Amino acid sequence: MPFGSFKAVLEDAKKNGYAVGQFNINNLEFTQAIVEVANEEGAPVILGASEGAIKYMGLEYTAAMAKVAAETSRVPIILHLDHGGSFNMVMKCIRAGWTSIMIDGSHYPFEENLTLTKKVVEACHAIGVDVEGELGRIGGVEDDLTVDAREASLVRPEEAKQFVEATGVDALAPAIGSAHGHYIGKPNLAFDRLAAVRDITGVPLVLHGGTGIPDEDIRQAISLGVCKINVNTENQSAFTDTIRAVFDKDKNVYDPRKYLGPGREAIKEAVRTKIRLFGSAGRY
């Protein structure tokens, strides 16, 4: 089938109380693993491609892999720019075939973030491309933040309302204390802020830094309006750990298929676990 609709799958998740997984792609094996499991589980998935991954794989190769994945899939597959940093990058991805965009202006002051996001939304909506925005700062490692710094980085519900209304984003990633990469210690998510943002904006919400957040916190976040959860580090670790184990067992292995294949299987099982946790299995 053609690429799925970002907005449609998130609205369905919002209506029915589950979350769609965004699983980042880093090479062919990641793409294959994610899409194979999505079809086995009957779950829509979002293929996230960061600027770094796009630079590594090539813009055209990334788009082509995702296009083939969607065309051979029986469930909705969406190609999503993850943490797009500029209007120029957004335009490059749209021209290459992306059907949804995350524009990340969270490192700018509020007004600059709003202005950039609004510009991206206007350009994207004119050609039927959906947009995710981000508000507040999502850190690298949660435990590196002091209490004051943490509070400063969290989303402010009143700003979220203004941001959503002014920009027209289709989904919002509010900073509630999650972090990219591996956590040191237990994540401390601001569920009160999440609930307030849900109530005041009404749009599907996104949780970044899904690796390492306890299952009970994931379920609570979904119950409070999170409709999309981003996962990358966990899949990268599963892939790399499995390849290391292959080499540890037999240092004479040289055929890439002998270690990339097991690595791909490890990604599949990691993705399957998340799909079932998010409640998106069996939706299609």
C-alpha cells in the first residue's frame, strides 16, 4: 500500500487509547525488521529517520527503502523526519518523498520555535504533509539535570496551548522529563504536566526517549494522551549486542549475513515487545 497517514493513525490511537511506535531506521536491517514485525503483529508503525541517519544512508536510499517497505506492507507504514533542524532540511525530505515531518525548534527561545514551526506547518499542510512540533527541552541524560534545570526544561501547559493554536501542528512532543539515550537511574516523568497539556491542547501527544522508561510509566503516559512513542536506542543496543555475541562465539565469521541476520532478528523481538506494550498490535 502507499504510505500511511501520520495524522490518521495518531487520531485512531488517540480515540482508542493506544500508542503508535516510531522506530528509527539506521540501515536496511532496521527497516526490514521493523516492517516485518509490524505486519506480523498487525500494527501501524512510523519509520523515523534522523538527520544523522539520513546523512549515513543517503536521502534517496532512505526514501527508496521506506517506499518499498510501505508498498509491500499490509499495515500503514509512515516515513517521518525525526528532529528536523531546519526549514531547508524539511524541504529536502518532502521533495524526496517524506509524508510527515518533525520540526524541532525546541532549542530556540519560545517565539523563534513558534515562528519556525508555523512556517514549516504552512508549507507542509499546503501539500498534505503532517507535522509534529516539540516544546520544552528533551535532554540527553535525565540525571545530569539539576532540579532547577529540570523545571526550566519542562513544557509549560499555557505555552503549549499558544503553540498548538498558533502553529497548527498535528502532534506535539512536550518535554516532560524523558531523555534520549540510556537513562541513569529511573526516569522521573512529569505526568501532571502531560495531563495538563492533553487537556489544554487536544492534539495527539508524543513521548520521546522511550527506551528505558518502565512499562507502568509507558502505560500511564498513554492513558494521559500519548499517542506516539519514539524508540531507537533499545533497538540499536539489541542489534549491536547480538553482533558482538556472534563475534565472541566465532572470531572467524566474515560473511556479513552471518551477523547482520541475527542482529536483525534481535531488533524484531525488541520491536515486537514495544508494539505489544504500546497496545498497537492487532489494530490492522
